[in-house]
Amino acid sequence: MIKTTKIIKRVAIFGDAEAKETEKYYQDAFKTAKLLAENGYIVVNGGGPGIMMAATLGAKAGGGRVEQVIMDPKKEPANYEGSSKKSTEFADLVITTDTYPERLNKLVEIADAFVVCRGGTGTLSEMALVWELAKFEYGHHEPIIFLGEEWKKIVEDIIKGLKFEEIEKRVVTVVETPEEVIKCLLLAHSGSS
């Protein structure tokens, strides 16, 4: 990952709303959020269940702050995972939007870096948007860290199979452990690449 001049205070965690507490990627999201909080970062997420809940609980276990961006429950599509009342009760700040695009744009606006865990099409939309924006803001971009061994092949295939510019390849990294997430964030801003 290439360095950035961006000051990193808020880290968004994206991932599967269906993740269960017994699954490794849920546990990794929890531990990552806990480590982020212990290192002074604010954890940002979409206020839902699964990985978002893991991020919320992890940040709180680390003594940290949680900020969430949710859709107005009255305006959620029928097949949307929705926000989790249990999760939002732990949040220090909840921002409510009217639509999914507004929710996504607000998450991206307030975060300074992104951790992408295993997920579905929602995670895919989040990942694609932040990756494109990182290209536009290259050098002052928000770092994107993919957490989990499954991402190595996926990211390699995306880069290999699509027409990526060199700078698009340099704004992301894949790690396998929560500890590596913290190390990447520190290196991204310290000037190491």
C-alpha cells in the first residue's frame, strides 16, 4: 500500500450482514474494531447486524467510539438487512439517511480509511466506490484494507482481469489478521509504502 497524506481518525468496517458470531470473519471484525478503538480510532459502520454488529461491539470492548450511518427504518427496502436496534443502542452517533446511496455516500464521506471484510453485493458496492475514489484522491486517499485470506485471490483476479491503472493497484492491500490492519494504517500515514 502506498502512503497517504490523509489524517486517519475514522475507520469504516464493511462486511456481511449475515455473519454469525461463530464465524471467523465476524470474530476478526470484532478484534479489528477492538484494536482500532484501543489505538484511538473511531469505528464507523452501517448500524446493521453481522459484521457491523461485530465492529460496534469490538469498538466498545476496546473503549472506543462508534459512529453509524443508517437508513430511515420507515424507508428501507423490503429485502434490505436494515439497522440493528441492538447495534444502534451502542453507537455514540447515529446519522440517518433516506436511501441506500445516501447511506453509502455518508459512510464514505466520514471515514478516513476502510476495512473490507467478507460480504455480499452491499460490500461489493462499498468496495467499488471507495476504490474508485481512492484513485481520484491518490496521494491523499483513504486506504483500503481487505481483511481475510479469501481476499488475496479475489483482489488479484480483479486487478488482473480488469483494466486497472498502476495507481489503482497501490491504494489497496490484503491482510489476514486484525493486527496487520493496525500496522497498515500506521504505515499508510507514516510515509512508508
